[in-house]
Amino acid sequence: MTPKDFAGVQLKLGPIYVYSLTMMLGMLTAILTIWYFWKREKYPFEQLAILIFIALPTALLGARLVFIIQQAIDKQWETVKRFWAIWEGGLSIHGGVITATICCVVYLMFSKGGRKINLRKAFTIILPAVLIGQSIGRWGNFANHEIYGYEMTPDSLAFKILPELIRKHMYIGGKYHLPLFLYESMANLVAYILIVWVLNYYNWLRPGTTAGIYVLYYGIIREGMEPLRDGNSYTIYKVIAAFYIVTGVFMIALFEFILKLDFSVYKIPAFRNDKLAKVFYFIIYEEKNKYVEPVNILEDKKAKKGNWFLNLFKFKKKNKDQQETISTN
């Protein structure tokens, strides 16, 4: 029996496109991640709300614009004519991140309220969190049956190990295809966990560095994925991926090694055990003219009554001498 061909099929839940739901869920998850670290830095919520208000529409516009430009390069004029039909798919992650970042940086640098937020910390908090949005959003490509690779034969390893649900939905245009959306989704999820919930959570790198790691990592992922895509050339995506790689290397060098560290830096053990404390510890970067010290959960008796995870960073003014200063430059 011939499998159902999913070419051009867009999955729906009632009248709602699944693609749109995954985009919204991805954005919401990224925003919640950002809010957690924003709150930990004690930055005002109203500034985050303004950045979200700026980022969401500009990201959508930029993402759609770059996709339409690519379609014009490939002479897909029917798609170009329907440039407003976002629910049908066709958003460039590159374009969305670039346009939203530029607009948010302009706000942070030139507005009165934005200048209260340290730009390097904003980079660290916001950019890596985009990874979870990208990971979830790729399942919208699955729902629209797009972002797939070359033909996958029934005797191939990929065909044998893939779940049946994914395998049957990759039957497009009369043949099975590699699920590139799945590969990128998983790669983004792994990077999200490592960059956000390890490097950023413990602050092991200088402010801004993990933003560069995100840019470099995603550039490498896309540079590797583009040659595997079936169909059009997607030339502009290859160029932008190369730009990401160069920009990511520059950002890492700039933030981690070149720029002066204009913060007071404090080290806090994550565990009472001396051996574990040498490996697992938090680094706190505070603007030198804006010192508010975090209370060590291990010494805060009140925190024992609540959830230690949620109470990990309660901020209040204390004597600076109670914490280990590891750098002031």
C-alpha cells in the first residue's frame, strides 16, 4: 500500500495551525527563561516588557523578510506574492534574531530606561534563551512538512531508528526524507541545556561570552545542515550562517578576553561539601557602582524552610567581606 504523501499538508488543531502554536509556545518558553535570569539580576520587569514588545514584532518582520528574499532569489514568485501568509510557514530564524537584536540594542544603548541594563548581561541572558524557542519552533516545520533533507531509503539506519510517526510524515513528494527539523531541534535543545542551565546558571564565563557561544554554535549547526536540505539552494542562509560563525568568534574573543571586566566578581560555593564546592560554584558579576550581594543559600537558615532551588538567589545588602572576591578588574 502506498503511504500517504504529506507534500503541502499543514496540520491543524481545529481552525488553528499547529505551526502557529509551536511558534507561540517557543516564544513563551524563551521569554520565561529570560525572565528567570532577568529577575535573578534584579533588573526591573518593565524594561524586560519593553524589550519583549520591541523584539516580538521586529523578529517576525525580520524572519519573514529574509525568507521572502530567499524565495525571490530562488524565483518562487507565488510564495513572494503571498508574503503575508506567515501561518503557511516561511520564517528565517536568522533574520528574526538579527533584526530583533539590532532593535533591542538600540533601545538599551540610547533610551534612558535601557541604559540601566548592562548590555553585556542582557546579551548573556537573552540570546542563548532563544535556543529553546528555536528547538520548539522546529516542530512547526514538522507540522507543515518542511525543513527536510535528501531521500531516506527503508534500509538506512535513520529510517530504522526513527519513530513511526515522524517517519510516515517524512513521506513527501513520493519518497521518504531525512528529518532535518528533528536533528536541529535536538541540537538546539542540548545547547540550550548546556549554555543556559550550566554556563549561565553558574556564571562560569564573563558577561556576554555565552551570547557569542550561541551565535557561533548556531552558525555551525546551520552551515552543516544547509547542504543536506532537499530542494532549493537557500544561498542566503549559507551566507548568514557563515556570518554567524565569524560574529560568534569575534564576540567570544571580545567579551571573554579583550574587554575590561568592569565588575566586582564574587565566588559562592554551591554545596557545603568542600570537594564539591571546588567544582560547583556560582560566579556573581556586579557593576562596581551598584553592589547588591547575594545571600549564600548554604548560610541562610530561613531558606531551609522553603524550596532551596527557588530561594537560591535572594538578594539583600550585606557586608562585602563575607564573600570571596576573586577579581575586581
